[in-house]
Amino acid sequence: RCLSDWSSDVCSSDLPGSYIEKVHAISNGGGGLSIISGTVTGNTVVSNGNAGITVGNGAGAPGGLVTGNVVTGNFSGILAICPSLIVGNEAINNFNGNLITVGSGCVTANNVAP
């Protein structure tokens, strides 16, 4: 579901294998983009009240691929429940951390996330 409700995630899906591409999630009171498993690619996620991008749910879901996103000025940048693959993102100036992984089995590479 994608919506412009100030208090909810801009785009979220609880369906396995979801694909979120080229969304501009900006200045939302809730989170930016959220999926249980699937791909999040080519998005701009700025100034959201919770995590910019959340992937995984910690209940045995296979995680996802997060690649080619710009994530800045959110409460948290990219929050990934492992296992997930986080590659080639720019996550900067997020208040509670730029790239947060929970659990084991996540792979991170070529991210700009100081």
C-alpha cells in the first residue's frame, strides 16, 4: 500500500517478494518505506518520523534487497532485519543511525553510511 497519510508508512507491504521502486517518501510522520521481504530500490527517503527504510520482520521472513536508495534526515536510516542484502545506498544524517542491522546474516557493501 502506498499512501500520503502523515502518520503511517508511505509505502509498506506484508506480502513476500514485494518490490518498491522510485518512490519519494518525504516528510512523513511515520516511517518511509517498509517491506517484510522483497526489493527496495532507487527510492528517495527524506525526513520521516521513524525509519526511512525497514526490511524484514524477524519472524523467519527471508529479508530483502535494499539497493540504490538515498536515505537522509530520518529518525533512523535503513533498518534491516537479517538476513538481508544492503548494497549501494547513501544513508547519511539520520538521527538514530544510518544503517542498522538486527540479527545475523546481513550483507552490507558499497554503502555510504558513516
